[in-house]
Amino acid sequence: MSSLSLHRENHGNPTLENFRNVGTQPRSFKIVRIMSRLNVNWPRQQATNIKLVERFARSVLVSSSLFLLLVLVLVTLPKIESAQYEMGFCNVTATKLITDPDKRLQCHCPGRNSYTKCIIYYPCLQIYVSYNNASLREALVVKDRRRITDECSHKLRDYDCGTTDDVYRHVKSFSERWGSRNSSYECYHNSRNPARVILTNTAPSTILAATLTLLPSIGVVVGLSMKCFKEQISLVMLRKLRLGVNEDFVSVATASDDEGSG
């Protein structure tokens, strides 16, 4: 029988040896994969690992720094500023309604059309109090810390500026609530600015401020550490890669020995 007819017979009637060869193909693929990993250019792989570590460290550092800056502005600094104020009791000593044109306040009310601006002028309300039984020390009342530099006790927001009657009604209501002579109420004062007292002193809790400040700070430290020790981290990654290749090679070699002995 010629070799050509023998080749056709083998293809037409697969034997047990053919099935064994087919079954060993996945193992051969695994061996090829392991051998390709053994032939890795390790210095080049280390350089690649260094770039990966540096890229990851940069992303962690930038994101943590931005988040930390946001927390400092919105949470930490307001909490520190709030801690500088002490609660006390204010006694109203005087109320002034200044109507001078150069000291009046204004608000922007909704206009009838887009070509005209609606502006309403209203007097400046000043409420003076003494606090902590110090009758010789008078301070101007303002709403909160954001109004600490205002010269008037009450300033309307634009969405409260409807009509002239609405504006004057807001001013009168505020004066009756906080400016009644000889009335007393809780207020907050700062020894660094004794000429002002505030009515509200809201701030985040200490635990929340500390937690939100600590988390991005840890991220900044981690990012800086990874950036400083990127060579050492890349070496650890390289050792793990080599160890994984060796373990795979040993497992495949052991399996091959078991099949040969069987």
C-alpha cells in the first residue's frame, strides 16, 4: 500500500492515537504560552511596570489633591471659622433705618420684559446689640458669617425681591423679630471682630470634617509614596510575575511526567 493511500486511510478512520493528540492540544497551547512568558525581556518589562506605577500614582495624587482642596474649601475651613465664634446672649440697644440715597440697598426684581431692568431700592436696617452683659460694647447684628462685612443687618436676596411692598414687608418683619428694643436672644460673637455678631453659626460636625479631610489626605500620601518608590514597586511586580511563570511551568512539567509514567 502506498503512503498516499495510508494517509487517506488515517484521515478516513481516526484511531485512538488521533484522539489523544487532539486532547493534548490545550496543554500544548499552555506550554507555548508559558515558554513565551519565559522569553520575556525582563528589563523592558520592568520599565513598563515603572510607567504603569507612575501613571497610577499620578492619577491617585491628582484626584486626591482635587478632592482634598474641595473638602478644605467647603468643609474644613468653614468648620475652623465656625469654631472661632462663641455663643452668647445679645440685648438690643438700638435700631436704625437709614434712608440716605448713598447708603440704600437694592435688589433686582423680575422685570416685565427682557429690555428693562427692575431694581427696587430700600433703606438700610441696622440693629445694634450688647452681648455678654457688656453694656459699653455695641455690635452690629448680621445674619451669618458670609455677611460679616456688611454694613446693614438685613440684605434681601433677589428671589425675595418681588414688589416694593414685598421688600418693605421683609425689612419690617426682620426688624420686628430681631430689632425690638430691650429684647434678648442667642447670638454668636468673635473676639477678633467684636463689632459684629451673627445670628446663625452653622458648620459640619467635627467627625464629618475630620473624616472627609483624612480620606483624601491618605490618598495624597499613597500617591506620593508610590511615585517615590516606583522602582521598588515595579521590582515586586516583576518578582510576582516570575514566580507565577515558574509555578505554571512546574505544574505543566509535573502533569507531563505523570502522563509519561502512566
